[in-house]
Amino acid sequence: MSTLAVCSKCSIQMQLREGEKSTRCTICHEVSIIAAPHCSTTTHLRYPPPATMIPPPTLHGQKRAVICGISYRGSPNELLGCINDARFMKYLLVKRFDFPASSVLMLTDEEIDPYRRPTKNNIRRAMHWLVKGCKAGDSLVFHFSGHGKQQRNYTGDEVDGYDETLCPLDHETKGMIVDDEINATLVNPLPHGVKLHAFIDACHSGTMLDLPYLCNMKRKGKYKWKDYRPKSGTWTGTSGGEVVSFSGCKDNQTATESDPSKMIRTGAMTSTFIKAVLRGHRATYGSILNSMRSEIHHMSNNETVDGRSSLLAMLRIGVNRQEPQLTASQPFDVYSRLFSL
């Protein structure tokens, strides 16, 4: 059984912990006093939404984004650049691509508001909010900067035999968010005319959205779309919409953070992506991907991997240099299509 309450200001449904007498809304921040919460039976869907999200937007061409930056502060696996990644991505979306600041939902572990901390439940709620009620003309963005992992897949839907996972702030107790759920939540329901861009700055993130096609880009810029559709026939595309994802590395690679000697730490993928966008007046998806790869290739030898060990040391023991990846719901000409959000 799950206990639900309705926000007294915006009418969003919220899940309550047992015994809670009040709660703060994730969307409008209104504090609601719970007089008589009601219960509803948990659904048997594979990935049911944690709660009913904000009412659908009424304006055509709505832009909204979810940005997650997790430092895992105080843990042995603390990262130093992820919250900066989140701040810089929000700045890019608002200043360069005209996203309303009020439509950018930030989840970071520096937040005091418990409903804006990047816990598993809050990230799942945010993903459902992002796509809820979307319609033709909408432009959506999902950005995640933090740890990524892999786990054995037993359904036969993964080419390499592994599912990719995102690590929420509370993943050690609540578990990880598996790529199957990300695909089912963000990709499958996307209707015709809706565009979603994802940016995943994490280890093992190449196919984090389980999209059907991967852009196999060679060093000299030649490319071919590789079919990643599961042999089982499971549909991993959209319901007519379009999804494009930039990720920090291949599924079998780790992602790096910037040089520790720099005053401001960032993730290598996020920083090189933003630089590529800002440099190019008419940047294409292909030019952005090549720019990201080129800059990471020339990074200094004392770069860190997940804030722990040097890139040079990893190369010496045979770990591949990270190569940002591009995946999509449908193949397209990466050198003729201009990047836009």
C-alpha cells in the first residue's frame, strides 16, 4: 500500500512516508498539512510512476528539463565536478537555448529541500514529470552527471549481456536505476513531434537509454549507424517522437573528470560538450561528437577517473580511453543536421 496526498497549491499527487503529517511539493514548494491521507493499492506495472506529476503544459513548444548532479559527498566514491556540471548545463539551456528557468528541475545533493535531492525516488518522479503530457513541438532535456555501473542482463535484450545503470544518491540502500526503466519512462511513451535530448556523463553510459541505433564514429570522422535493436524483438524506440543521446563513454569504458589542478572541476563529457556547442555557430551533431572526442583525446595525463585514479595509470593497465557516444531512436545524417534544443 502507498500513501498519497494532494498538494494544496498545484494539486500534484505526492507520496508520503508512513506517519508524515506534512510534506513539501517538489514542483511548487508549497507545504501541505496532511489531515486525512488516503491509500491506494500499488499498481502491478513493471515501472509504475512514483506519483502523478504536474498537469500537462498548455503552451505549444514547451521546453523543460531535468538536470541531476550527484557528488556523493562524504562517501568513498565522492565526485567533485558533478554539481558544477549541473549548474553549467542549466546556464546553457537558459541562456543559449531559451529554456525558462522555472521549467528546469534541478536535483543535486547540495539541495536542502528533501524533494530536490537526487534520490532514486526523486529521479524517477522527475523523469515521469519530464514526459508527462508532452505534445508535438515540445523540447525536453534529461541530463545526469554522476556514477554509472553495469549489471548482468538475463533477458537477452543487451548486445553485451549487461544492463547499464545510473547510481542515485541512495543507490547503496535503494538500488540503481536500470536502463530498461529509463527507456520505458523517457523513450517509449514519447509521441510524434516531441524531441528529447539526453546527456549522460557517467561511466558505462554508452547505451544508457537503450536506444535502437548507435553512431559508430571512426577516428577520421567516418560513421555508420549500428543497429542495437534487441534480437528478442522488444521495441526500444519511441511512439513517434525523436530521441538523441550524448553519453560520456562506451558501455565498457569509464568516464573522467577534469584536471584536478583546475580551480573548477567538471565532468569531461559535459565540459567538452558545452565548449563544442558554444564554439560552433552552426554546429552539427557530428561536429559536436568529433570535437568532444578530440578534446578528451588531448587531455592532460593527470586527469582523474571518477575522482580517484589517473587516466594515464588506467591506460597503462589497458583500460580504453573514454570515447563519447551518440545514440538515437532513428538514424540520421549527423553532418547535415544542425544541433538544436
